[in-house]
Amino acid sequence: MPYNPDLIEPKWQRYWLEHKTFRAEIDPSKPKYYILDMFPYPSGSGLHVGHPKGYTATDVLARYRRMLGFNVLHPMGWDAFGLPAERAAVREGIHPAVITQRNTDIFRRQIQRLGFSYDWDREVNTSSPDYYRWTQWLFLKLYEKGLAYQAEVPVNWCPALGTVLANEEVQDGCYVETGDPVERRTMRQWMLRITAYAQRLIDDLDEVDWPQSVKDMQYHWIGRSEGAEAEFKVRETGDAFIIFTTRPDTLFGATYCVLSPEHPLVSKVTVAGRRSAVEEYVVSARQKTDRDRTAENREKTGVFTGAHAINPVNGKSIPIWVADYVLMTYGAGAIMAVPGHDERDHEFARRFDLPIVEVVKGGDVEKAAYVDNEGGELVGSDFLNGLKVPAAKERIIRWLEDKKVGRRKVQFKLRDWLFSRQRYWGEPFPILHLEDGTIKVLTAEDLPVLLPQINEYRPTADGKPPLARAKDWLTTIDRATGRKATRETNTMPQWAGSCWYYLRFIDPLNDREPWSKEAEKYWMPVDLYVGGVEHAVLHLLYSRFWHKVFFDAGLVSTKEPFKSLRNQGMILAYSFQDSRGRYFYPEDVVVEGERAFTSEGHVPLESRIEKMSKSKLNVVNPDDVIESHGADSMRLYECFMGPLEGDRPWQTSGVEGVRRFLDRVWRLFFQSAQNGAEEWLSKGIVSGHDDPELDRLLHKTIQKVTEDLEAMALNTAIAQMMTFVNAATGRDKLSKENLEKLVLLLAPFAPHIAEEIWHALGHDSTLAYEPWPRFDPILVRDDTIEIAVQVNGKLRDTIAVAVDASTEDLERAALASDKIKKQLAGALPRKVIVVPGKIVNIVS
């Protein structure tokens, strides 16, 4: 019988679903292992082959852990709220809930076709009232602790979409998804006080096993800075403003000050003759995002207010400028500028012909700012002269505090989290606005606050959020007092539901609380979390923040939610584009050597490897791969392409290669049916052992695959299994016991074919919980090892010797080498140094 995944794979997928093979329950008698994927947003286009790369890796590891005896929790769900579904609803005239359900059905079907071992009884959907009831409940916990509040804040407003966008969603003044223009407005928004946890978010990164690059991104995003605040008085008005600096030792080098365009003193200190220019600049600056304003390669701009500040350390009068590279959201919205020792300030000073003063020896500040100066010596700084930078910092901070014009300060770049959106498709806030202007939070008994049904998802004509259209829903009564009230019309951002979904997975059917203490105590923390590095900051930072709030509230027993984190790389694809910028489907392209042409004539095309994208016509649908080669082949190829964290281009020839490997595995067990008979196991499968060579190779394969799975080196584990199958192919007799071990090794990677062979070998139940094979330490030991032989420190030969060879044996073997004899040219060595098991070094 030939290997036919079209018959095998649906059969076993039905079996797993019907028997709930991967259902997880609390079992204190077993060690737990919670392995989690960053759950997907179910877009309308479905999965492409890049999406399952991480899912495949976690499934391999989940299956492996079960076979090791772990109680594995491996769930899947949908991050289903958010703007994309709302935009689709506007385009198609269909309710977002209908679109979301349609998309999740597509995703679920595609994922199940790949045979992932999820516990589907735990499936969650963030847009389900059963789920967002508890998102609202958790918001109330944040509110109770003083971590949720309303404030007037500058926001990125997209008029076309009628909503606020996060800074990360805006680039060059436009929404990155649609290109719609974005403007800056000041609006009253819900905020979460994440800054209250800034230091803990830094400190607790020491407790997790995460890639250092991800930790570094979080360190940078939180942005802890140690330094000092200092007060500068305005000469013309007598007002004062505070600056924060990490280099208080350079105060004597300040030659100007800069205020943020949003600083409240700007209009007050600007002199009459400069007012028009300053106001024009301020209006222009407020239309730019924080990211655009602080971009390193952006040319600095600014305007002089006509006013001057008094430097507190020397009494000198220095000009006050307004520049958009200073943000009101960092420090106090004002800086002292030391162009001699800060590159940004130096660039600005050069642009506007402002003085540059050296206060730390070591560079030529007229040419460039001298910033690599932590060990430098202070000059031109009065009582700091001669001190090294660290000592000068301490001295000046004490001076500022003694004179009561400053103080030691720790500052964070992290800002409070803007938590509201002017959208429809999101969680309603459990908030009532009473007629006297006060806010009333709802109780747990009032939840969920359901999204009302509306037919138009754009903002109202007067600019209110879409929820304002639901008149019957909008106006309500406060049950506790009987007073009239109006519901909050903003909704929560998409991040809200994804902040805590890992906790709902541990107890998804609980209708009394978001999760039970018993479930949390058993399952948490997540042992392995796998997802894209693009979530390194926001999702992971927000989840960590919420988790710490839950920890302080006694809702969880761990300080960190994700014990270990790994990022999968991207699967890329070839794109083909003509000189007019038009993209072509790969099937419409003819490749001749290194050149590409359209199939309708020799129009030359440019090819490049890029991220998969519908707009670039280079998306590969997993359904097509499964139809042509089978799910096990796709799974194997996604693991075999290279290291999990690496980026690799998709190549169909690679899928064909692993399919041929599975065909060889199949032929080890099955012969072709003859004379109309049923298929049968190969007559060459016998009881007993293979020859010693194959026996040894099998145990080395078990060792290698086991070690590689522990290291998440899935590609090299597959390569080792290929080596064994190649060695076993063509043998007359193969041991059933050893081949069963091969099937178990293969099972996490290619579970469908493994289950089918296991069943054919006479086993009635699934192999999902069969014990993982163990290798014999004696059989994996080599009889001989390779030893390097050096002459005068240079490698000249390698020799094969017995593992237990003595020092004398190693010396004799080295000197007997023809290559070594040639190097010595008949002379006796002056000295022979032997390091047993490693090297022989001959000194001539």
C-alpha cells in the first residue's frame, strides 16, 4: 500500500477530536507543562504557511512532553476584537461578530488539518461575552487599585477611521495599515498607570528565561534613567521650570534650554516679537507623532522664544528655545542643552549657531560632541574641575540639594497606557457617567456590559464614538441609586483581551470567576511561550503589568506569567515585480537560471525574498500544501527549514524532499499489496535485534533527537532520523522493537503517519501517551575517538584511537603517523604533551 496522507490524516484527526485525546485536567500526581502559542487574530484571508511555524514547534514539544509523562496543557483561541474586523464590517456591511465567526471557523479548520494537539475544550474567543465579562471584571480591579483613570492627553487621531491610534500604529503621520492621515488632538481618555510598575517590570526580567534581545527591548522601552532634576528661572518673567538630566555633571556646559511645544510656559515666556513664529511652530509640532519627532535621523527644528533662563550653577543667562524633539511626556517637558557632550544638542547648536562649550576633557567639541566620557575629567566647571565624571555627578547632586535648586531623580521613559478607543468592536467599559459629572463603576453582578447591536460602525456626525448610536443602550439607570446615567461610549483596545488570555485558558468554563485558585496554582506559570518578536514590547509588557497587578491582588501566585519565551522566525517568499511595480503570482513566472520572466512573454522581472503578503502575490496557502503533500510533510518541512528563530524562504522543493523521507519511512513497514490482497507489514520485520551497527545507530538517534528536542533544535533532530532511515532502508531484516522506537521518535513531528504505523503494528490505542524511547548509554559510546595531533602548536593530523587508550598508546600512535613522521623529518621530538581524550602536541 503506498503512503496516502489523504486517507490517513483525516482519519486520525477525527479520532483525536472524538476521543478528546489531548484534553488536559488537573492531576497533582503528574508534573505539569503549560505550553502556549501567541494566539492569532483571525483575519479574513486565513492562514498562510508562515503562521504555523511557531504552532508546529510548540506541538512537537507538547507531544514530546506528554510522552515523557508530563500533564500537558496546550490550548488555542482567538484574539478576535479589534479594528480589522470593524473595517471589514464597514466594507461588507456585515456585523463584526459575523465576520469574526466566519474567520475563526476558517482558522480552526486550517489548524485542525495540521493535526495540532490542542485541547479544543479550552478554546476561547476574546469577543465572546463569556470572555469579555471577565476582561471588564479585571478592569474593575485595576480601577479599584487606582490604576485606571481618565485624563486629557495628546493622542493620534485618525479622522478617516474616527478613532485614536497608538504611537506604534502611526508612521510618517499616517496609519500604517491604511495610509490614512493622522493628526494630534488632546482628548479625554482612559489611562492605565503602568508607570507605577516600571521598576518591577525591569527587576523581574531577571527571573525569566527570555532571549536577551527581547529583554533589551523591554529595558529600552521602559527606559530607566538615573540623574537629577534642576530648576531654571526665566529671566524675563520670574517663572521657573524643571529639567531632568542624566548628566548633571555637565550643568556648567549648558548653553541653551529647550521647552517642549506642549509645555505650559511656552506662551507665557515668549516675547511679543517672537509670538507669531512660536505659535506657528507649536501648531505644526503638535501634528507630529512622538516617534516622528524623536527619530534620530530627522533634521532638528526649533524656534527661539526671545526669553532666557538662568543657569542655577553659574548664574549665566542662556536662550530658551522650543523644539519638537523634546516631549512633554518625558521628564518635565524641558531640557538643558549641552552641545559639547550630547550629539542631539550638538546638531541643534550647529544648525542655529548656538555656543558649544567643553566641560569634560577628551574630544574636540567644535567638531563633534564628546559623549564617550564616563572616565573623563571635568574642566570649566568651577568646583567640579579635576573630578572624574562619576565623582562629579555625586558632587553636583549634593550641591543642588544643598542649595534647594534640584534633587536626585530616577526617571522612566515609559508612559501610562492609553487604554480607550473610539471604536465599536471592542470591550465596553463597565462605567456609568452620572448627571452630576461623576463616574460610577458597575459591580460584578452587572457584568457583562454587552455590546449593543448597531448597523453603522463609523463615528456619529458630531464625532462621537459608534456606541453613541445605540440610544436605548446608551441611557440607563444606576441600579444602586435609581439615578439616570449614561454608559461610556469608548471601548477598550485590542490589547485588553490578550493581556490575560493565558489565565482564562487554565479554567475557561468557569462562570463564577475568571479562573480558580486551584487551576492557577497548578498550571501557572506558562512554561514555554512561543510567538513573534514583534510582540516583544507591547503585548508582553502589558501582560506582565496586568499579571503583577493580579499578584498584588492575590489573584495569582507567580510574579511573572511566562517562564520561558522563544521567538520563531519568519517564513519568507519570493516576490516577482516588473519595472512598473506590478507583482506577479509565482505560477505566472518563468525562471531561467537567475533571471525571471512573465509566462506571457520575455518581460524581465525583478525577484526578491520578502515577507509573505497578499499585496505581493507571494502567499502560500497551507491548504494547497496539505492537498499536494500532506500535513505531516508540511509539519516536517516547517521544522526542517532551519533553526526555529531563523528566517527562511519557502521552497516547495523542500516539502517534496521531506515527503520522500516519509515515503521511505512507510516502506520500512509496508510492502505493496499484490494479487488484490490487503496491505501487510513487511515480512522483513522480525522479533529480536538488528545487527549491532544499526542497533548502535538507533540508540545514537534516540539520544540525538532527545537532546535536540530539549534544545528546540528541531531541524537537526529530523536530520538524525533521516540518517537512521537511510541506513535501515534496504535491509532484509529489521527489528520490530527498534522500528517501534523509530515510530515513537517520529510521532511528535509527523503524528498522522506515526499513529497509522503504530496501529498497524498491533496497538489498539493512540501512541500520544506512549513512553518516550530511552537510549542505552553503553550503545551510544564510540569504540574509537578522533584525536588531534599538533607539531609545535600547529594541527598536522588526526588519528583514530580506542576510547580507553593510555597516554603511552596515544604517544606511540601519534609518532607512528606518516604525516607526523614527515613533519619531524627523522628527528626525535624534544617533548610530547598528551591530553588524554583530546590532543597530542609534539615539540620538535
